[in-house]
Amino acid sequence: MNATPFLTVRRSPKASIGLVGAMLVCIALSSCSSPAQSNDAASEDLEAQVLQIIRDNPEVILESVQAYQQQQQETAQEARRAVVAEMASDPASVIGDSPVKGAESREIVMVEFSDFQCPFCAKAHDTVKAFMEENGDRVTLVYKHLPLVSIHPQALPAAQAAWAAQQQGQFWAYYDALFENQDRLGDDLYVEIATDLGLDLEQFDRDRNSDESLQAVQADLELADELGLNGTPAFFINGEGLSGAVELAEFEAVLERVTAAR
């Protein structure tokens, strides 16, 4: 057999990545060589050899891709574990500039990631409201924006409008009104709610159309990304996660576990 041994044996994912990386480095280095004719010919010959190796060993590419995907997943999981651990050990640390209500102690923090155009979020809103009415003396509720803009065109404008209401101390009333009128989301409703709440409309329009409103939403999106969230609603009570239109009993059960663990 004339084939070079290290190209024919089965490799581990790390070895495959190393081989493909070496191939790409060779190509890159050859493309950066001097313009001499001999170097150009050598570059073309080396590239042809590398391409032939890839054609003869397609499993190298597949293993490399799989190994890369696994590495990315492990990195994402590590980041998620770190954020969740922080929520559990220091729940108040995740609040930042987000709107809050409920217990001032911030020892038990429930973080809600939601989308004002999501029907499941609207359903969960009623449950969250009931949960906080019963437990607002023990639980601090924190709202984080997670607009699913690819499927909900009004999710981002609604989030910006809610952020603008927050700047005038009326986030939670605005939050309630958005969910209660979810079938009417749009500019007319945003102004109508702001008017009903007695907001300064000039400031409201300026704030909701500002870069600051986008930056605030983006900060929440980045946290959601670290947590691996891709759907709404999602909740964390001192790091213990729940997703979907959760029943009241589920919230209560997690609260009791978190309370017992303190």
C-alpha cells in the first residue's frame, strides 16, 4: 500500500482538526509567498495535493465539523452553567438596570424572559401576576426582553415602548397593558397606553426611538444567549429554570425548593 499511514488511519476529532488546520495553514502560507514564478507553481501544486487528500479522506472534514460543533456546545454549556450558578449564589447580580417589583430584599429573584407578541407569554403573564400577588413579599420579579423578531414583527417596537415607559417609572403598568391588548400591538396602541398612563409623550417617543432603548434590549438578548434561550417565555428563580406557559403550581413548587435551600 502506497498511501501515507497517517492519512489512512481513523483519527480522533482533535487529530482531524489538527490535520485540517495544518492543510489550511499550508494553503494560507503558500498564498502569501513572493510573486516568483517558482513559488506560484509550488503553491498550486501544494493546493492540489491538499484538495486530493480531502477528496480521498472526506471523513476528516466530517469529524472536524462534528468536533467543532461539540466544542461550541460545550463552551455554550459552560457559559450557561456559570450564569445559572451566579443566579443561584447572587441572584441580585442579574438585575442590572432591568425593571423590578416585589420584595426589596432581592434574596429570591425570579427573572422573566418574555416577548410582548408571544401568545404563550400573554398566558404566562396572568400566572406571573397571580404568583406575585401571593408571593410579592418574598420574591423580586425582574423583567428581561427577549423579542423573537424573526416571527413577531411587533416584539421589538413593543419592547422599546415598554423601556420608554420604564424611564418614566411606569414599566409594570405598561407591561400589563401590552399583554392585555396583545391583539392590538402597534404604534397607535403604544401611544394610547402612554397617554392613558399620563406619560410625557414627547419624552416617550424620544426614548422609544433611541439607541439607548435598543442597547437595553440587546443587553437582555445577550444574557438570554448566554443562557441558551431560544424561546419564550422562560423563567429562572434563583437559577432554577422553567420554560413555557408555566402553571402556578410549578412556580410555587420551585419557590418552596429555593426557600428550603437557603
